[in-house]
Amino acid sequence: MTLAHRLAGLGRAPDAPAPAADPAGPRPVRSDPAAEVKRSVRTALVASLGPELYDPHMTQTELESRVRQSLQTVMEREETPLSGTDRARITQEVADDILGYGPIEPLLNDPDVTEVMVNGPQRIFIERGGRLSRVDAAFADEAHLRRTIDKIVAAVGRRVDESSPMVDARLRDGSRVNVVVPPIALDGSTLTIRKFATDPFTADDLVSFGTFTPTMRGFLEACVRGRLNILISGGTGSGKTTTLNVLSAFIPDDERIVTIEDAAELQLHQAHVLRLESRPPNIEGKGQITIRDLVRNSLRMRPDRVVVGEVRDGAALDMLQAMNTGHDGSLATAHSNGPRDSLSRLETMVLMAGVELPVRAIREQIAGAIDLIVHQSRLKDGSRRITHVTEVVGMEGDVITLQDVFLMDYGPGFDQQGRFQGMLRATGLRPRVLDRLADRGVRIDPATFALDGPLR
């Protein structure tokens, strides 16, 4: 009977007596030789390089070259019999651990993987093609995972520990990182990385993905160039930030743009871009810089455009005031379930600013500030689609009036491969902002809004 069967209590008849205890005590479980070699090689490598691993004057290329040379020397001294495949694998894993982020490094380098989710050291999931799946990779233990997390957050001046167990950060390429560690995370530290493409998506890419149609692409580009204030709404993982990045690319190159984010993700390529990032409090609870602080300060920086990565608190009041005081053409994102819900959430966030305002005054601010709501959803097949393009018309009594310019037609349903076949269609309503766009020299063909099919 194997040791595994003994430990599991399997392999014997129900009435058979339990095996006698070994008088010498429990037998030690044999560890994996490759894992032992990996640990010894890593220890020897760190000992040989020493302070060079943390030399601020050494470039990343020089560090990689030095690590790989030392790693080759250490592996040549290793006497444990291993196959060539195992040696190559151990070499790569140690290099990933020292230079990168350990077992998730290959996943971060895979262009098809859009999200990496680490649920404790032994469970790693990825999103590929909009679908979740588990991978075989794993961290050695909780300490190994925490070292990787510390490396990520320290690179952007953040910290995470028992007193501050949650943090937002980013990788060098702008990928968004969220970390939760014990005691908040009960089953081990969690690490969620939403990857950003090395080559940012363009409007043509979103058309090819089916996120929006060529007709709507032209309409949204005209709205951005015509300096309309646009709110991009949607649920978590619906692609709001990607769409914001694409719409920001339509801003003319001769304008001064200020971007405000919790963790810098936007990848704008205009010549005159100022990037601001919020800062959490230090270990003494001081030094915090909030999104609201940055929005207020940005108005003193003579911006032509203000782009807010996400509005989630009292910063909504300052953003609305900016839009109502001459800063046309601002862009922002917000979490919501639909265009109407976006307005309700903005009301709630304005109240979070701690200013006593009547509801009607808040709604008038919203109606005067927001021109267009672009709502995006993640569908059952994993695709991200814009489902509403809605114009904020104005006020009727105490209610903000909206009209849908484009709507998703869900009628066709799904094909045999489970892919969504619906299309975004014009509703036949002519937006009232066309006259304002024309005054700014931006003209749109009225045929853009012709009803091109039944909306079921």
C-alpha cells in the first residue's frame, strides 16, 4: 500500500484494522528534486549577485544580462542529476522569479491572455478570449506570492501589509493591478492583473471586435472633436477604459490634455499630455492625494481637456463643475448598469462630496454638463459591446430627459458557436447636439441616424 493511500485512509476494506503506527514516527514526504534544485539555485544566485540586484544605476538590460550569466554559472555547478529539459525549465523559472513575476510571467507575456487572477498561491486563473480557465502554474507558497506582490507594488511607490491589506497598482506597461492580502483575504493573498496591450487598441480594432460599428465610430469621433462632454459607463470588465483610451485618441494634437487616474492606465499619444495619479495615505495615515484633489488642481493647469479615468466619489461634483465652467470636451468613466442608472450614480456621488445641495440643483448640473452617455456591456460570449449611445437632452420638471441615438438590437441572438450576432442600430432620432457641432465646424451626415433596421 502506498504512503498516499495510508494518508488518505484508502485502499483497505471498511472493516479492516488501521495499519499499525510506525514506531520510528511518521515517514517524511519526499520532496520534488527539481523544486529543491530550484530553491538552491535561487539562493546561490541571490548570494552571488548580492546588492547588484538592487543597484539603481543598472539598467534593466544590464541586470538581465548579469542575472543570466550568473544563473548559467550556478547551474553548471549543480550536481543533482537532471535532464536537459528540467535544467532549461529551472533556469527559466528562476530567471522569471528574479527578473519578473515568477510563475505568472509567461502569462503576462502571452498576448492572448487579457487577465490574470491569482486566488492564493496554488490557484491561478486567466481570461482568454473572454473565457475563464485555470492554468497549471502555481507559486511555491504564500511567502513566494507575497514577494511577487511586494515587487509589483513597490515599483510604483505603494505598500501592502496587514495594516493596509488592499492596494491598487500597475505594472510597467500600464496593466492594472489589484491586491488583497490576509487578514482580509481568507484563503491567501489575491492578485488580479488586467493586462493592457503593448500596442494600444485603436478605433479600427474596436470595429473589428464588434465593440461598435463604423457608422458609430464616425459619430463618436465627431463628438470628441466637437468638444462634447462624454461619460462612458458600464460594469466591471466591460471595456470602459479601453473605449476611453480610443476616444481620447480623437482629441486633436494641438490641445493640452490632463489625465487623472487612480492607477495610470491611459496611453495617449498626443504631444501635450499631462498625467496625474492619485496617492494613498502613508503608514501614518497622511499624504493622501485623492481624485477630487487632482480634479480641482487640474483646473489651474490651463487644460483644454480633462480626462478622468473613473469617477467614484465626491470628485463627481468637481468634474461636473469643470464641465459647466468652460472645460468642454471632457471625458470620464463610471460604473453603472445603464445610461439612466449612470445619472443616478452621479447624483449619489455628488452627495458624497458633503455639500448640501437640493436634488434638482444636482440634476441641473448633470443635465448641463453631460452631453452624451456611451454605455458598454460584457455579453455572455465574453465580447465587449457598446449597447447604448444616449444623448442627455435636458430637464423636464425634475427629471433629466434622455434619448437613445444608437441601441443594441438583441434580436438575432447567438450562433452555433455561442457568439453574439446582435448589432448596434440607429434609432432614427436626430441628436440635438448636431447644431452645436455644426457651430464648431463639425458636420455629420444626417443619414447616419436613419433607422436602418427593426429594433426588436
